[in-house]
Amino acid sequence: MRSYTEELMVWDEAQQRDSFAALWKLTEVSVVTVNGEDVGWLQVNERPTEVRLLQFFIAPVHQRRGIGTEILGNLVAAWKTTARPVRLTVLKNNPARQLYERAGFSVVGEIGVKFEMKLKA
């Protein structure tokens, strides 16, 4: 994510590490494994009133193979059954925004260098 972040703001390694450490909760994290190989990970915060996709990463060498589409599609199908709003943020220049839009998310606002997206009901 560093290359996308650096296009929009100054990269501060210490600040990035501190921010990541503050948000990281192992109980919310799942590793994405394909054919026995770890290829990514995601972090989801599920609350009684909403679901937040906090992080979703597929390693660059494994992107554009349908892995993210399949994982996100399965998650969206499960989340829709809960009737809770589902939200995420994405850097404005991150091509993953297209993945989220294909999965049914739309931009509902802006927070600094990110778009806030919500899953259409």
C-alpha cells in the first residue's frame, strides 16, 4: 500500500507502524490461503449495528486471478443475510475500489485521502 499512500501523502514509517498496531486485532483477522499458500489477509470488525471491512490485501503476485473477487463475493453474500450496513474505506487512488464497486459497494463520502464506501442494500 505504500506506493498508493505516497501518491497522496508523505509516508512516515513510524506513524504507519503505530497506526497499524493500533488497529490490528488478531481476533478480527483471517488469512487468505490458496492451495496451501498464504496469499493475503483481511480484517473485519463485526458490530451489532454494522460490519466494517478494515483491511483486505491480496499479495501483488496473486492479484488479478479472481481470488479477491471470490473472497469478497462470499463475504458480501454472508453479510447481506445479517441486514446490517457494511462499510469500508479505500485510498482514492487504489484500484481495489473497482473490485469493491463490482461487489456492490458505492462511494458515500470522503475521509481525507480515502473514499468511504457502503454496500448497497
